[in-house]
Amino acid sequence: MRRRQNSLNQWLLAAILCLAFLSGCRAGSGQQDAGAPGPKEVSPKGIYLVASPLVVKPGDEVSVALKSDRLHEIKAELALGLSCPGIGLVKNYGRLKDNHAQVKIPPDLPAGNYYFLAADPKFRVNSGVGTYAYIQVVNPDVLPADPGKAPRRLVAMAAPLYSRPEAAAPPYHTLSPGAVVRVLAVKEAAGEQWYWAQVNVYETGRERVGWLKAAATVPVTPENYRTAREVRLRPGAKYYEHERFRRGDLGAPGEWHLADEVLWIVERREKMVRLRPSEDIVLAVDGDIWAAEADLVYFRGDLREEEEH
């Protein structure tokens, strides 16, 4: 009888372990498919964000909550945003109230993995909140281009930037001629072709992607790439802050080390160029800077990623 009981116990233990293993595999697979973080990130210590559901379609509502194992540390003076890895802020939802929000996924958002982040209301500081609220957007109508091969386009005329591919919606930003965009997705709407593109924001707006009409852009070519007003500055280049340069107080120049920062050409003067950094980055410079035109690095679209002047 004891031998039979031991055998039954061993069988039950093996069955429980088998079910636990299969359940773990299914859960792990679901999380991976949904673009959710790994098991160690699901219940982190400190303050973090959670989202539900994990798989959504454009226009669906998502519940985003601020969690913590130390509730007294949660502050409601935070803003909520939807971001995409490698791109940045896609949608600014504004103030996160009562540590919980019901937000809608932007219409016509291309398929892919996104995450929610919490920051100060101006989106300048991460505020130390973990960004664990990953979701997967499913949208068979708009497929994203390969970010590593997405072509760059030169904006040829003033181009309003919309939250969806339709001109009836109010634009939240207008790109100036000379801007360079990176096309991430394409859609035909009302007989027009639209680009969902990554942009660099200088004076207004915080969203780093949006829809614009394809007709407002042209390919970047060997003939026109130097007409772009969006450039980079060669690492190690010497620069002067605008006010000092205007006063003629050149003194010892600074040395540029932000190789990935995209700058906006404001004016040119005797082989020098005045450049404006984007507002969404904290720089050790006060406003515009001046640098030698020879130190500019231009985008080259699909020809080559970039080329020095």
C-alpha cells in the first residue's frame, strides 16, 4: 500500500512539474510575441509602468498604470507618452492623473512594438520611472519599412505633419523646406500617397513621427543633398555659442562630441554656419552655435548614410 502511495505521489509530482513547464512555455511565448519584457521585468522593484492589454490594434484603448512597491514614492506630476525603440516619442498623452490612464492608440499606427514612458510634464527628464509597459500593435493595413533600410526624403515645400493620413485633421507641426525625413511606412489614402516618417523637431512639437504627403518630398540625390538644412556636425569640430560669436568674443571654442545630434542650418556667413540644436535634447550650449561649414556632415539618403562637406 505504501509503495502504491509513493508511486502515486511521484506520478502526481511529475504531472504538476510537466504542467508548470508547459504553462511557463506558453506564457513566455505570449510575452515574447507581444513584445513584453522578460520575467524579471514584469515585477520590478521601485516605481514602474504596466499596460493592459499587451496586443492591440490602432484605435484600441489601453490601460496604463503607475505601480510601486513603495506607494508613498509615487508622484502624479508626470506625463505619459507612447514611444518606439529607435525612434522616440510617437504620441504625447499629457498629464498622468491618479496614477492611472485610459488612452487610445493613435489611428493608423504601423505594426510594431511600442512602449509607454513617464516623464516630467515637458518630457525633458525620464524622472527615474521604469518603462516596462510594452505593447505590440497589430495593423495589417500599414506595414512598417525596415528601419535599417528606410529611405530618407528631402522636404521640398512646407509639409504639415498629421497624426493620421488625412488632411482634414489639424496638423501638429509643419516641416520647413530643407528638412530630411526618414520614411518608416507608406499608405494610400483618398488617392494620395502618405509617408509615416521620423522627423527632427526644432522649435515646436515633441512627437518624433507623423504622417505627411509624399508629394511634398523628393528623393535625396547626389545633386540636391547639400541643399538640406538638416545636418550633423563632425565630432571634434570647433564651435562658438551664438551670443559670443555675435559679440565677436570668440575666445577658446568648444569641441563638439554629439555625433548623432541633428542640427538645423539657420544662416551662413563667410564659410561659417549658424546651427540650431533640437529642443528635445539637453546640450551644454545655450541656444544656437556657429561652426565651420567644412565641418558639416550631410545626409545622403540611400546613396550613403552621410558624407562630410
